[in-house]
Amino acid sequence: MKSTHIMAGVMGWPVSHSRSPVIHNHWISEYGLSGAYGLFPVHPSQLEAAIRGLQALGLAGCNITIPHKVDAMRFVDWVDPLAVRMGAINTIVVQQDGALHGFNHDGYGYVQSLREAQPNWQADTGPAVILGAGGAARAIVVSLLDGGATDIRILNRTLSKADDLAQEFGMAVRALNWSERADALEGAALLVNTTSLGMNGESALDIDLSKLPISALVSDIIYVPLETPLLHAARLKGNTTVNGLGMLLHQARPAFHAWFGVMPQVTPQLKNAILATF
Ligand code: ATR
């Protein structure tokens, strides 16, 4: 029988920086639920044991973060087809019968964050330029394709990784040289930075935005700082910008729904609670 006190958490290594406890515990309190969401620092060598222990401990599930998102797929009993295409999971839900199901809500979170800035945003509005070809870029590519995107341009420092994505996802996805990033912006409707460039402590992303249409949405999945040099430059140019906080908050919603049975909302109060932790 399921306890009415519901527990979940996030496994990562390291994990102390994660804002997920703030988000989920905020919702637990906001919706008057009984439960808790904690941090689980899990060394890679212990990942399988930790995941297999979820059911024995009576947890509703957990989030999976860096560096476990790819490896964790091997230790669950079933992976959602969307997560299979993304090649990673960020959420595990323990089923009634104890089976572990894996999901990936990163792409959902990203699209919802764009819709917060532009409620009518559609992936098929025009070309999308993605900087970076790591795990986050992969999740975003899948979401854009599912939204009907037909022209996705991926630019990565290591071209071979962008090539791999283009090969895997077909005609709509093209890999371009990192050195072509300024020209690739021509006619774009969306620009997203998924590299670590512009994060606190890293160098800024060096890109000339002059060819980017003013109608393009410019987004960064970084949220520390909230306004990266890229977003700052885009805002001064007159483009609408979207920072990474929305992706973080919105990816958490379907996981919370699966564990706690309530689809929570992203409110200004929640945003303030997160901002207070910076
Ligand atoms: P995530 O899961 O957040 O996507 P990741 O898989 O480690 O993280 O990917 C990081 C991305 O940032 C990669 O595309 C990486 O480029 P490489 O594939 O060439 O490593 C990119 N990146 C990191 N540091 C960079 C830098 N100094 N210049 C350009 N790109 C960089």
C-alpha cells in the first residue's frame, strides 16, 4: 500500500548545487501535501544500487542529473520512447508494482519556457540554430522535431558530435562548422545556447548577432547568471530573450505530477524562491 507521505529526490554527482529540492518542496507546501524531496549524492559506481533501492526505500521516484542521465537508462525497467530518442532520462517513476519507468522532461521544459515568453510559439515558425551538441542539445532537437521543425542548424566546437546528431535525426537537422555561427543566424526564428559558454566562471559566448532577424527568439539554458552575455546582447538588439530558469522549473512539473498527483504551476513566488538561493 502506498504511504500518503511521499518521498522523492535527485541523484547526481555532485548534486549539492541542485535547485530541485527548492522547487519540489515549495510545491509540496503550496499544495498542502505530506512529503519531502531530498538530495542524493550518488557516486557513478553506486548508480545501479541506488536506483534499484528506490522501490525498497518506498520512494515515489527521483530525478537524475549530471553525470547520470545516460547511464541511468540501463538500470530502469522501461524507458519512455521520447527518452529513448533523447538518449537519456532525467526522471524515474516507481510504479505500483515496483517497476521503474524512465522519462525525460528536459525538452518539454524547454518548450514550455519558450511558451512562457511567447504563448503562441511554434517549432515550425522558422529555422532554429542550436549551439552545442551535448545532452541538452539532443533533448531540444527531439522536441523541436516533434513540434514540426524542418530546419535545425547545429553548431558545435567539435563538429563530429554535431554530425552525429544530424546523421541520427535526418534531413531536418544539419551540422555546421563552429566558425560559421554568425552566418548560420540568417533567417533564424530561434537561437539557443546549450554550451556552457556564458555561465558564471566561464568565458562568454563569442557570436556576432548582426545577421539574426529581430523577430528571432533567443534563449540560453544557463540560469546562473540569469542574463548571460548572449541574452544581454540579444535584448539590446531588440530580440525577445528567454533564460534557463524556465526550463529548469517547467521540466520539474510532469515529474511532480507523476509522484505527487498534482500538476503544479510555475508562479512568481516559486521563481522568487529560486532566485533567493543565488
Ligand atoms: P549538456 O548535457 O548540458 O548538454 P554536455 O553534454 O557536456 O552538457 O555538452 C556541453 C556542450 O558545451 C558541448 O556541445 C561542448 O562542446 P564539445 O562537444 O566541443 O565539447 C560545449 N562547450 C563546452 N565548452 C565549450 C567551449 N569553451 N567552446 C565551445 N563549446 C563548448
